[in-house]
Amino acid sequence: MLKHCKLPILLIIVAVTAIAVIQAPVIAAESKEAGAKALIESLGSQAVKILSDKSLSEEQKEQKFDQFLDADFDMPRIARFVLGRSWRGATKAQKTEFRAVFRNYMVSSYAQKIGTYSGENIKIIDSKSINDKESLVYTLIERPQGPPIKLDWRVRTNDGKQKIVDVIIEGVSMALTQRSEFASVVNNRGGVDGLISELKEKAKMASSN
């Protein structure tokens, strides 16, 4: 069974990326860690503005998120990773379809609950370089009710531009979680085609709610 990330955490994740396309900096290799931290810090302060903007309808917010998703998440890289070993054995047609269906699945996982934002804010804690291309930015989601939630961003630099390749919630990688869930579906539902069918079903169910 596939699971959706709990809202409104996912809404904040997507809202942050929606702002990134406006302010995406060109970041030199030697400053990628500082650049990643500054990027998330700047975006976080503005993400709540989108989510709390009462002049925007839920449909308008959804359109903004949908428009900018590809700009700041490295969706092709994420799609390859979450499909795991099955990526190598998939046909070209299956890969193309999976990328498209996976993206739609991600969009549908937040679109149905755009209105659930209730005053959460992002607080930057720290950042560190983990290799020559990637940095981790550590943040907390501060909630009006309940304890804060740890939310870390794995940011990868390619050709001077940074994109998010994973989000880690309370120590749990979304990418690794999806990779494990998808592998189970592939094994139990007839391979990559079975996974594609299930993702389509999930996206359709979310859209109809």
C-alpha cells in the first residue's frame, strides 16, 4: 500500500519550491553549502505567504505549485532513484511513462488538501556539505499546536544551480521510503507496469476527493 506524506508538511515542501523559481541563485561550487542554507531560509520565509494568502484560491495555489515543481525538485533524478533496481530493467517507454505518472502522483498527494495549512513556519537550524555536490539543510517546522517537526533538505548542485533531491522528515528519507514502497509494489503487482497502474489509481482517487 502506498502512503502519502502527511499534510501540511508536504504543502510547505512544495510551497518552498514554488518560490525557488523566482529567487534561484547561481551558486559557485565553493559556496554551495552557504547557498543551500540561504536558499531554503529565503524560501521558507515566503512559503507561508503563499499558503496563507487568502486572495489566492486553492486552485490558484495548486496551479502555482504544479507550475514550479519541476523547476526546483530534480524530478528525473528522484524518479530514477525511487524506482530502484527496476529502472535498469525497464523499457524506454516504461521509464517515460513512470516519470510522468510519478510526477502526477506527487502533485495529487498535496493538491487535494491545499487548504489544510494552519500557521506552520520553517526555522533554519544548520547546514553541512555531505559531498562535492550535495548539502543538507536542517530545519524545523514550528507548529501552533504540537512540538516542532524536523525537516531536512538534501540539495544537489549541478551546473551552478541547486535542486532538491530528497526531503527527510524526522530522520526518515521520503526518497528511501518511496523506493522501498515501490519495490514492494513491483514485486507484488506485476512489475513496473503494476506500479504505474497503482500510482495512476492513487492519483485518480486523490483528484476525485
